[in-house]
Amino acid sequence: MSQALDAGSHMVHDAAPMAVSQLLAEQRQAIQQRLLAGASGDEVVAATTDLVDGVIVGRYRTAARTGGEALTTAGFQHCCLVAIGGYGRRELAPHSDIDLMFLFHQDAAKVIPDLVKQVLHPLWDSGFQVGHSVRTIQDCIDLGLADLTVRTSMMEARFLAGSPELFQQFHARYVRKVVSSGFDGYLDQKVAERQREYQKFGETVYLLEPNVKKSKGGLRDLHLLQWIGSARFQAPTIRELSDRGILSQADYRAIKEAREFLLRVRSFLHIRAGMAQEILTFDEQVWLAKHWGFADQPHLLAVEQFMQQYYRHTMGLHAALMRFVERCRRRSLWQRIVRWLPSPRIEQYFAIDGEALTVPAELRSQVLAQPALLLTLFNLARSRKLNIDPSLLEDIHRHAEILSAEQFHTPETGRTFLSILAGPGTAQTLEAMHRAHLLEKLVPAFSRVRGLMQFNQYHKYTVDEHSLLAVAKAEALADHAGVLGEVYREIKRKDLLHLALLLHDLGKGHEEDHSEVGKRLAEETAARLGFDERESRTLVMLVHRHLLMAHTAFRRDPYDEKVLLPFAREVGTPEVLRKLMALTAADIAAVGPDVLTKWKESLLVELYLRAMQEVSGERETADEPQRLARIADDVVAQSPGDQQLPADKAWIRSELEQFPLRYAYGTSPRRIAAHLGAIRRLQDRGVVVETDFNAPLGTCEYAVIAHNDLIPGLFSKIAGVMAAGGLQILDAQIVTRKDGVVVDTFQVADPDYQGAPPADRCESIGAIIAEVLTGRQSIEAVMRRGARLNMGRSLPAHRQPAEVRIDNETSDRFTILDVFADDRQGLLYIITNAIFQLGLSVHASRISTRLDQVADVFYVTGMDGKKVEEAGRLETIRASILNEIELFLGAHAA
């Protein structure tokens, strides 16, 4: 292939611009065909680099030979052409940037502009995009010392054409003056730069749509490792680092395999997009999984298998980078002196080396061979808040392969594992054990979910990271100021809670329901750890029914005895209820940023408080009035002056009693004050709209206050106005007070503005809502005038079908509609309008957007105020709503 491309390259640089463009396209097409036929990523980038080399080197030589004697002398004696950056390291993907440097001696200063013109203009004329710089050796040194990016790009300089002697002079001086100087500062700056990229492109390896170059675990991690190796050891390739014993064989293999995988994925992304596309989108994941021969299995989609492989490679690459960075950090003089001093020993086998826990070299083989000692090492690090020596972690990782899971299943290791689970510091310790491949020895199912994605656009993380993050979120509740914090701090056996969180999703990836698989895993784990009957029952219940509290709190009314009593009976005891509460909150928080909203938290608290009365045998609690009294105090204290609320706390408390409890617990005192002020201003047949911008979340709250008999379809009409105005509804709640006043609250994103929308924007939306609800405008006219529904992000082509379920058993008063669908601006209006058109009235609703999906619940009755009983009518309702949703989403599919 290289010979054919080289021949093609000679043809290219001798041809006219139009012919050059055509020949380049043909050569690139040949590379694409090789990739589609199964060529490796390394072959593709090498072939692309060879093609570019042939074109550019040929053009340089032609320009130097045909430009006259002065140009010829300069081109071959006083100048040279140098590839830098990704082109310099021979890693050109099909549409990568091409960066050149014209290096020249001062003797060629007069002719270098003409040489540059003769080389680049024909390339540009033929559509060949090339970036360039023109520098002397001293320029390179000055810029390399002053600019981090320039310093790094020239470390990868590769000679192309011209004077080899000049290039050798540059290379020798640049290594001596720049590369070898100030390594510690360079390392810190490059690591900090990479951390900023993580913040921008993804701080976890397990992003749903990762950037294959710049997300954590992407190719940039490999580049950073190579840059550090070049600066620290003058070894610019992973092969050289391995050959010199600087990089372990295990890390070399992992990095080499990850590099090949990522280069191939990136090459496919480039050729399919026809440009430098770096985002591995959902649709590209599906296509690549199919092209690479993955097939759907009953328990695991082809794309999930493909992405599991992706995450395993990126996790391995990132872990290897972190170990390498730690190894390359130079110790201070004091640290080197301390290393010569006797290290304080702990429990015979362990020692503290600076701020790290380690095992002396003469004892390391003994510790590595004994699971009980390995677990003790991690438990000591946890209890003493120490990191484990990176080289020791590397040894553990390598040695873990030869240790069987059975060796870890002893009473001693079980006790130590439970000590780790009891905390504090549990999550950090479990993560370190997972990286070292030890956690799967204690919980074998963990090896199966390593890097297992959940292709549902809801979970942001893979199963293993979600499980570990859930433990971290639970531990963070210790500092929570509200009810969740009280609940967590009161839990006596935190080891059981943390173990349940570790296990709760490990049944995923099986054909059977993951909760049923999780039940068996919990039973096996309890037996292995020697739990008694009560401990086993608690663990199994928490894992098997880990969705129970969320489903009950978010989709049902806890004031309905038919909801509350079965829930309380299944939970059984106050201690189990506390654990389930903490587990549910942590599980939701670990799904993705800001998924556990204040409103969701309030719904959980509401159910918890109601259920605690049942399981504790105290149906009435004196604490509830006290809580309302404290909330009333806060409302008075935080009430803005313009609300003009009475200072009478008894009045405020009486107003709060008109609301469901969840409103008081889930709404900030400042917003309660605003709502109460609006209620005081509400006139008969009138509407008041209150708005508030939440800066940390970047969302705006619209609270609509009116009487519930103002107009039919009130909720639907509000949603329609917002959709027509281009607002994206993220969360919505219907609250109807005992006196018939409705407070409908919408959390929205306004994509037309960055930061807080201007006051006139909010006032305009509020005014339109008031006009529609009072009959001065029709919602149909507003929707036509807005014409905003077709804007926004297209739905992925592989979207999941929508689902509408009807629950006529849970409530005696209402028919409950559960709606699940991919989210789209305007969807809430489509659903609520369909409900309205069916002659149904919405009495309560729980609306939530989870990443790109909605899970909405509506409590409805017929116009007679009664639940719908007739089977045919129920099916008509279900089918009609589903049809409207599918018609709407189908029109917006990619």
C-alpha cells in the first residue's frame, strides 16, 4: 500500500492543481476502502501520513529545484521542512490538521518568503489545507521556553525535506535548551492543562458521547504520557519507554491496545463525517458496533458490547497515564532524605512513605500473595486517610490475575471488607480496589459490569462507575443539612447500606430483570460474608427493591392509604426505611449531575415521613407542626420586602397548611414567600405569574397561581405557551391547595439566553400565560405564532418507542397515567393537550426530565370527577395519548 501511495504522491506534486485535488481524493478514497475492509487504525494513520508526506515533500523539492539558484541553495543547505504536532508523530487521521514549520538559517532570510510561497500556494490552490510557521532555531528556543503549546508541538518535530544538518542542529539545541529544562514545571503545567480539558470534554471516562481525542481516557491521555516521557527520559514513544523498563509490560500492552482501538474509531468518525469529527455520538456507536460485528443479545445490545470495549480501553489508558505521571514526579531534597530514614512500620507489613502507605520491598511478595493482607492494606489507607504507593498499586494490579476469588472468601477477609464498607472513606477505597482489580475478587459480578454502559440516555455513567459513585453520594449525605443528612447519620449499619449500593445494579446486562438477578447476587454475597438472617434479609430487600421508594415517591400519592400501607409493610422497620431512603437518594444522585433535584428530594422526604409514622407505630407525630413552625420562621426571615407578607407567623403557618406537605418541605422559604405574596394579590378570575432565576442551575422558575376552575385544561395551556415561547420544560409540579388555589411550578431552560433572561422576556411569557388562561388569547393562536416546535436538537434515529401505562388499582379516586418517552421541546404540551382533548381532568402530576427522557405521571378523572373504570375507554385513552406522542416524536426524529 505504501508503494502505491508513494507513486501516487509523485503523480500528485507533478500535476496541475485540479489534477492534484482529484488524485488526492482518489488516494484518500483508497485509504478509506482499506479501513472499511478491516485495516488497523495504525495502518490508516501511517498511510495517511505517508500520503501527506509524499505530497508535501514532493512540493518542497520541486519548489527548491525550480526556483532558481538562490532558492535551490537555500532549500537544500539553509532551510528544512519540519512536521510538528500530530503530523510530527505520524498520527494523521483522515481529516486531521497538518502543521508544518519552515526552519531556516539567517543566510536564507531573504529567500525564505519566496520558498514558503512556492511550496504552499500550489497546495492551497488544490484544496490541501496546511498550517505553517517560519522560524529560526533561536525562534524555536525562545518560543518553546515561553509558550507551553509551542514547546510541546516542537518536541514532536520530524524532518521532512531540505537540510538534515540544520534539523539536527535544531533538535540537539532544542532538547538541551528547552526539553531538558524545567521538567517539574512542565509536568505540572501539562497535567493542569489536561485537567482543564477534562472539565471541558468530560471528567469521567464513562461519558455517553465521548470525545475520542480529548475526553478522559482519550488519545490526548496517550499524547500526554508520550510528552512526559520525552521530556523526562528523552523517550518519545511507548515502545522506547517499555524497552528501557520505564513503562511496565502490562501498561505497555494496555496502552498499545487502547491506541489501536481509538485510532481506528477516530478514523471511522473522520471518514463518515467527511471532516475532523471527534465525538462518538449515539448513532455512530450503533453504526460502529454493527460494522465491527457485534450482535444484539437478549441481555446486551450490540452497542453496549462495543462501548464496554471502548470504556475498558479508555479506563486502562487513563489509569496507566496516572501511574506514569506519579512515577515521573521528582521528589524534593527533604523527601529524598526522608526516604533514607527508617519508615514507621504499621502492623508488621506496612510502612508510611511520606503521605503514602506502602509495603517494604523485602515484604512485598508476602503481602501480594495473601488476600487478607491486601485487604488490610486498603483498610489502613482508608482509616489513616493515606494514599497507597502507586508502584504498589501497580504490583497489586499485575498480581491480581493470579489470585482466585476463592482465596478472598474467608472470614478474615470478610471482616476487613465490612470494615472498609463501614467507612468513612468507603467510596475512595472501593474505587482504588476496583482500579487494582481486587474488588471483583470480593464481589465477582463486578468484573462483568466493568465499563458496561446503559444505552438508555438516562444514566450518564457505566454500571461500575454508577455503583461506586452511588456509595460516594451516600457518604456525602453525612454533611447534608436537611432530612437526608439526619437519616444517613442515624443509620447504624452503614456497611449494609454501602454494600447494597455496590450491588444494586450489578444484575444489569442479563436477559432477566436486573432486580431479580441482583436479589440472587445479594443472597450469595450475604452467605459468603457470613451474615445472619436479619442482615441477609435487609441486604436482599435493599438490592431487590432498590427502585421501590423512587417509584412510590415520584409516581404515586403517599397520602393514599392504598399506596402508603403496602409500602410501609414491605419496608418493615425504621432502620430499613432509613437505609432505603439513603440508598434511593444516593442512587438517583449518581445517575448524573443535578438529577436529584430539590423537588425530587422533597417527594422522598414526604414519603419517608409518612412511612416512618407507620413503621414506628406513631401515626401522629409532634414533629410535623414543629417543622411547619420552623419553615414559617424562615419564610418571615427571607421574605423580600416587596411581598408585603404579614409578620404574623400563625397566618403563614395556616397558609402552609393549605398546601400538601411536600410543597412546604420541597420549596425554599424565599419562593414560598413569593408564592404567598402572589396568592394575596390573586383576584377572582385572575392569574399571577411569579418568576425566579436559579443561577447555579441556569434555570428559570415560572410559578402560575390561579383558581383551579378558571379554565379547562389549565396545565396543558401553560405548557403550550412555554413550548411556543421556546422554553424547555425540565420539571413541573401541580399543587392544588385545599381552598382550590393552584400553584403550578415549571423549571425551564431558556436556550435564547446565556445566564438570566432579561426581565421583559419573563414578563412577556407571563403576560401570554395570563391572557391564555383568562380567555383573551387562544392557545392555538399562540402556538401558530410561536412556531418554535421544530427547533432544537433532533432525536437520535435509534430512539426508544414511547410507552403509556394505566394504573387503575393504586388509587381509589384517580386513574393514573404513566408516560415514558424521549424528551423533546413541546412534548409536555402534546401529552397534556391529548389528555384534555380526551375529556380528562388532571388533578395532580409529577413531571420530570431525566437527561433526554421523560417519566411523567398524571392523576386524572373524567369530567364527572370520577376515575375512569370502563376497559374500552381506558384502552382508548392509552392508545390515543401514545399515538399523539409517536406522531410528534416521529416528526422530529433524526
